Amino acid sequence: MYLVKTPPIIKTIFSDFVWSLDTDSKEVFITFDDGPIPELTPWVLDELKKYDFKATFFCVGDNVRKYPEIYQRIIAEGHSVGNHTYNHLNGWNNDLDTYLENIKKCDNIVSSDLFRPPYGKMKPNQSAVIKTEKSIIMWDVLSGDFDQTISQEKCLSNVMDNFVPGSIIVFHDNLKAEKNLKYVLPRFLNHLAKEGYKSQNLDVLEYAMA
């Protein structure tokens, strides 16, 4: 089970995490987790380029090691990157030292002050250390593209019905999400463009947090 729209009470309880950004402009913050991979990330970049939209890619370090040329393309095309651990670790299943070491290993090849925990799961002692060095980026809208039990139309409505200006929206550039993402992303980007929205990367954290 997962929540498509993050409830305000969760944002209040964990107010030291970034859930959305305060803006008066028609802009959202699209993010992609788990890549880069050759099967999907270049396609995502091509779709974003059609609209000159920028995004933030939370990269798994081992994927960057395997596909450095795709990682370099992400950077070259003006997107921002974040640390998503080296091996996509679930913080709940790992002790503090193991988790932090995995993040540091990712730091060796992903240069970023942004961090997103895989599965959104961290222990309090893990987040307490991480937030002294990085901004912990969560989300306002979870597309559910990874959920192979939902229809493509449902995945699209998850995003279309819940985003607002300043929303941080999660997609995944992984194989599990491919079917839903290839349906949803072009339609969502086209909708944003028609409505006068832009997608920005998270290098703009001078915005007040919402």
C-alpha cells in the first residue's frame, strides 16, 4: 500500500524533509528514481527535451557505475541529480553504519547535496545524520508507476488529479515502471505544457519549503 498524495499531517510531522516547494509560479518538480538504465533513462531525457523541461534524477550509485555515459547526459542536459544510495537499500532493513556507508559509496560517483531514501524508508537515527549533510527530498505526489497492478489510465490520474504548483512528483526510470511510465509521462508533460506549466530541477532549493 502507498499514498498517492502525501497527507499534510505527514509533512508536518516530518517537517525537516522537503515534500514540496512554495511557489507562486506554474511550475512543478518532476523526479525520477532508481536509474540510470539504458532501457529507459535516455527515452525519459528525450521526452523532457521536447518541452525544455528539467527534472531531478535520484540515481542508484551502482547504475551510475555501469552506465556513466547516461549519467553524464543527465548532467549535460541541465537536470539535477541526487543520491539514492549505492545499492537501493531499504533503511528499515539496515543498521546505521551500513546505510551511511552505502550513501557515502554513492557520493563517490554522484555529486549532490540531495538525498532520497529508497522506498521512502529511513530510521530516525539514519535521517538525523543524513540531514546534517544533505537535503532529504521526499514527495507530494507518488505516481505509482511501479505498481503493475494498476492500469496506465489510473497511473495517469494519480498524477493529473493530485499535482499543484510546487509539487514534487515521483516517477521511476526502472524496468518495473516502464509500461506505465511510457504511457503517463508523454501525456503528463503535454498537459503541463498546454496549461503553461514548467518542470524545474531541484537546484532551486532557495525556494521556501512548503
